[in-house]
Amino acid sequence: MFREVNGKLHVEGVNIEEIAESGTPVYITSKAMLENNIESYRAAFPDARMLYAVKANNNISIMRIISKKGFGADVFSDGELYLALLAGFKPEYILFNGNSKSRKEIEYGVRTGVKFSVDSVDELHAISEVAKEENKEVKIAFRINPDISPDTHPKIATGLKKSKFGIPWEEVIDAYKTAVKLPGVKPVGIHCHIGSQITDLSPFVEALNRIVDVAKKVEKLGVELEFLDLGGGLGIDYHAEGVPAPSELANKLMPTFRERIAELKSEPQLWLEPGRSIIGNTTILLTRVNSVKKAYKNFVAVDAGFNLLIRPAMYNAYHRVSVANKMGQKEEEEYTVVGPICESGDILAENRKLPKVERGDLIAVFDAGAYGFVMSSQYNGRPRCAEILVDRDRWFVIREWESFCDVVGKQIVVDF
Ligand SMILES: *Cc1c(COP(=O)(O)O)cnc(C)c1O
């Protein structure tokens, strides 16, 4: 879907130069690529339910494509719940996640009829109170902390013993005991999520085994389990060196799932919550070169920085980059691509061999669809950029460029 035609990068049938004429920087998403990713999950896990992790990318046009394919949604705030409902996800397949839900968020979740992933017994009591007031019964799962260390960046490993998420798996049975007795809440599932950008599959199997171990004990309390939710976390191929596809995850996981599920009385469905592996590789961030400078290094200064893509600065993340209007040209020199933000850490790509870069060139930053725009800010007074969706040879603005109005918008000037 991203390929070279006559030296120019094309997204499906569209030359990125044509889009860049409307303005840069800009996020550009390939609809076909997104549909491919969705289909590969559906084909790999025909009997499982997939909940798209909204936090990876919450653009409504994009999420509508995902919801129409039968996915549910995993949301982490009332704002994400609001967006997920707008995008057409069905409340019964929305799981309201989060380790710190406010009273207002719980009320919104209870009223809309979504399921809750409960992060503590304290939160369970809060949900029970609201459910009683609203005369509702809320289906819940506890988020367990499985104490598993996947090989990923520490900031995105979420199931470590010392992590803030979930209830230690050894202690969660007491939480279920409490839930069985409390009015307004009904335990129907078990939830965990071990982290993100995981490319070694064995931690997923470990987590599944943990969940089933817990499930056996939970069932003894008279709980009928509807789902076991293994979370998201499958990594994508930032380095273009080959990473496991959803089908490989399924091959690794499903034999264990089938074997171990037979040990249970109920027949819970497997739930998964992919985010990055659905949307990450569908999108580039296209940015224009403002200037090239030979200093300590060859610096290419572009119009997008960590205000729009914070992953390199925050996680030391690697994103492939290309000179999008000089595709296929000989890579002559080593460059470091930096943004316009007043911070030394504002580096998008370090020490990359690229064709000779000049002012006005376009740099494509690949695999920017997940945790890209959603983590953007207006730092340095910069309006956020637009998002574009490409469908074959047509393209659509799915989020407009912000203007100074958006930067000033909520400020109230007190004139002393
Ligand atoms: C972030 C998150 C996901 C999605 O993770 P990816 O690595 O993007 O697939 C799924 N479930 C939960 C609970 C999360 O916090």
C-alpha cells in the first residue's frame, strides 16, 4: 500500500506530493492496509472476539471501519468511551478499562451499559454503588496482574509484579469473592494485558495459563465465565526485519487455549485487545524539510517533532524514514532528522542513510498510526496537524488542521 511510483512515495493510488500541497505535516492512513490487518485477525481468531484498543488511534472515521468489521472496543476513559460509541461499537462489546476511574466516568459507563475491567476492590465498591443508584447490573472482569515480564520497553510493560495495573493474581480470588456478594455487579470475565510491542509470543501463553489457573478458582465461587481477555500487545515491524503475524499468535495460543479450557465448567470466549497491530503500520507521518544543516552531524530540520510523534523521544522508539519525493535514489549521506520543538530531545530519526536531502523535500515517517496523533500536543504553540484517509486513488481529510484559534480557544484573558 506504500510503494514507489516514478521516484515518489504513493499511499495506495495517491502520490503523497499531491496531499502535501494541502499542507504539512500530515498523518496519512491507508484504508486497504487497515482492512488487511483487521482481516488477518479475523482469519486467525475466527472464534475469538477482538476489542480494538481505542487509545492507539481514536479517529472516528478509522474506528468506524473497525467497528463495522464486528470488533468491540477497549476504552480507557470516558472520552474514549464517547468516541467509541460515536464510531458505532456496541456497548456490550466495550470494555471500560483503567486503573483510576472517576465517579463521573463510572456513571457514564454504567448508563451506557458497557462492561468494566475492575482494577481494585475499592473501585468495585464504587461501581456497585453507582449500579444500585442506576438500578443496573454491571458485568465485570477483574484486571489481574499476572507477574509476567515480556521483552519490551519498561514503560510499556504493564503486567510486571511492580506495575500499577491490576490486582496481583494470587490475591484476586478474594476480590471475586467480594464481587459475588455485592449488589449491582456480576463477575463474568477475567482480564489481563501484559504490555505492548511484544514480538516474542511465549509471554502470551504464560499469561493465558495464569488466567486459566485463576479461572478454575473463580468458577468454584459459582461464577459462570463468559470471557477470558488476554489484552493486546502484539508488536509490529518497525525495523522491517519480520515479526509474528496474528496467525502465528493464534498458532501459538489456540492449542493451549483449547486444551486448558477443557478444565473449566463454563465455556468462556477468548477476547483479545489489539491496538498497535491493527493501526500502527497503516499510517505515515509526512513532514517537510525546513532546512538542512551541517553541524556536529548532518541535521535535517522538519516541520513535525515530538509535538506530533512523541514515541522516539518518549520510548526511544525507532521509526523508518524515507525521502518521499526521492524514493529509490542512492542513499548518500547520514542524516539525523529533528523537529521544530525547542528541546534537544526532539529527534525523530537518528543517523540514517538517506539520499541527498534538500530544503522542501518530504520525509515520510513510517508505522506512525499507533500512539502517534493521539499523543500529540500543542507544545510550543503549534496547532496539531491533519489526518488523511486514502482509499485507492481518493483521499479524505478525516481531521482538519488545527489553527491558532484551537491554541487560543479555551484561554480566558484576565486583564489586571
Ligand atoms: C494499551 C492496551 C491495549 C493495546 O495494546 P497494543 O500494544 O496497542 O496492542 C490493550 N489492552 C489494554 C488493557 C491496554 O492498556
